[in-house]
Amino acid sequence: MALSSTQYRMVALDLDGTLLGPDHQVSSASVKYLRYLHDKGFIISIATGRSALAISAVIRSLDLQYPTCSSKGFPIVCVNGAKGIEVVEDRKIDQDEKQKRLDERYAMTELFHSPVPNDLATKTLKLAKKLGCVVNYYIDHDIYAQPTSDEHYTATKRYSQLTGIKFTYCSDDYEEAMKRGLSSKLLILCKQENIDEIFNQVSNELSNDAMVIRGSPPFFVEILRNDVCKGKGLEKMCEKLGVGLDECISFGDGENDLEFLQVAGLGIAMKNGRDSVKSIANKVTEFTNAEVIP
């Protein structure tokens, strides 16, 4: 989809099911076009349910050069809108207190963070145990999980394969993790065939206190602070960058992208997206994320 209108200044893209293909990679055609837009002055942003560490490979593959006249670094909305960061290439070891390393090549500055309150986290952990599920608990770059069965280990392995992250396994009912601080989000892993049942039960128990999202791919349920979603994250990021929401184009496919597409000036759903997402989008792509356009 060619972007020629001067109305827009920013393009924000979901990852899984949108920018990433079924192999979880960014196609060479997408890399080429996003670099072209970046060189033309568009701000390219990623908005994802993943943690910051789980998108470092995507940042490296795009290899956008900063600073530019439009942005000091790569703006990322991660963990479904709970956290906003700006990523810059920086090999120096010493960073100020507001800055942490993404990896050996990139440094990141936290722009905003809205973690899950402690009482909601405790309630979620108890509910997941009752449902027989294992939970991801997110602190900085670490993801804690306490698997207690082969099924749990299979679930965490599948999530690792999807995102490229490694787990910190614990056996203390997440006590050490909770002492370190509040989790950016919690993620309940489950079997794909049970996703609707788990989502409905979690929603019934927690929806008054939390934002509950059906995962994509559908083998997990996410719990966020009740005022957090990817759309709110995009709104905060645009405010930080001095960009109007009406100047932003967003692309997505999953239920966590609903508000994300609605708040942008132009919300575009993927052909492979869920019907609920396509029904609220301004446009739907001609192709799926599995089709590479020459």
C-alpha cells in the first residue's frame, strides 16, 4: 500500500500476524519499504504485545538510522501499551539512570510505564493456579514463570519459540519477581483448544479490575492494568513525539489492535485479521501477512 498523502507523518505496526510473516520474520520487501518511508521522513513505530527484549531482532533487521529530523530514536509501544521506549544505537556501557540496554548494540530510554497493580497481579496468579495454567510475569527484560507440569513447560517453550525470549523459572510462587517490582503485564498460557474457555473465565473474574485480552496467536490470555491498551499506548507515544493521532497510520490483525486502529487517523486491518478487527478498520489490506509482495 503506497503512502503518498502529506496528511500522515507516522506509521505504527503490530508485529505478530501483521509485520511478521508465519516464520516470525520481517520480509525483505517490508524492510525495503519501511526504510524508504523512514528516509522520506515518516516516523516508523512498532506497537506490540511483546516485551522490549522480544523485539530486538526486528529492530536489528529493519536497521533504521537515527537520529533523523523526525525522531531521535526508534519509538516502540510494547507489552500492549503498558510501556513506551525509544531505542537508539549506542555501544557505550555507561548509561544514565533513565536508560537501560536492550542488547549489546542498542540502548533504550523508557518514555512511559503503566504496570499491573500488586493486588491485581496476586488475584491473577491465584486464578491461573485454579485454572491449572502457568503465568508469565514481566520485570524489565526478565520473564518469570513457574511451570509445574509437562504441559506448562510445553507452553513456555512454545512462547519462547514465538518471541525468542528465555524464561527465568521460579519455584517460590513468584515471590522474588514480585519483590523486584510490578509486572508490566501478566500472561496466562493455555492450550489453543481451551482459549475461549480460559478467556471467558478470566474475563468474568477480572474484567472489573483489568484489561483482559485474547492472545494472538490464540494460546494465551493477557492481563493489563484496566486503563491500558495498545491504543492508549499509541496515544501516549504520539504525545511524546509531538505527532497528532490523525497523522498516524496503524496496522493490526488481533483483538488487542482494536483500539489501536480506532484511535489512529487511518486504521488498517490485515486480510488475515479477526473479523472484529476488520469490521472497525478504515481499510483492509489486499494481502495477508503470509504473502510477500514483490
